[in-house]
Amino acid sequence: MNDRFKFRVWDNDFKKYRTGLGINNGLVCTYNDATCILEQCTGLKDKNGRLIYEGDIVNIFCCRYPYGYLGRTKGNVYWSNPDAEFRIKVSLEEEYNLYGIEIEVIGNIHENADLLENEE
């Protein structure tokens, strides 16, 4: 969990992740703070050893879950204030705890939002 307090910043003006930014008194110091989104690392890695951040789109692989068996599906990693934990949102009605399941980062919500579209 040494990576738990790493962050990345998405800049909506330039449509890319920024590097070399600082955090001062809890605020991201950028050229235009109003257009940047701060995303925290979960401290966990996916099945390929890649760090998982808020905003990542992930594949959830077959696993047993308290409510049954999940097949392979996609979801978006986010922080849930009521639960005080990172979760994976699959749909409006379906979400999962991030811990104890096998996942793979396949993109992020800024550059790859189309990955979350339903596969028919």
C-alpha cells in the first residue's frame, strides 16, 4: 500500500494527464485549477501489476462474490464516500467492492469512455 497516496491529474483544457504538478493545502497547483480533475491511486495493482486509479475502466474477471458468480464484465473505479472505500460501478444498479477480485485496467473514463458502452 505504499502507492496509496499517489495521484494523477486529468487536465480538461489539454485533454491529457499532466505531470509535474504539486498539491498545496489540499489543492492541485496547475495552470487552471478549475479544469483539472485529481484522481487518487487505490494502492492496489491489477493482474498485470499496473496501479489502479480513480477513473480507471477495468475488466472484472470471473470471481465468486457474496451475491453469486460474476462473469467477465467492465466497470469504472470510483471513491464511495458513504462506504469509505474504492468501488467499481458496472451499472446504475450494480457495483462491487474493489478488494479481493481479479481485475485488469483497460483504460480510463477520460480517454476511453466508449469502453463502458454496452456490448450488444
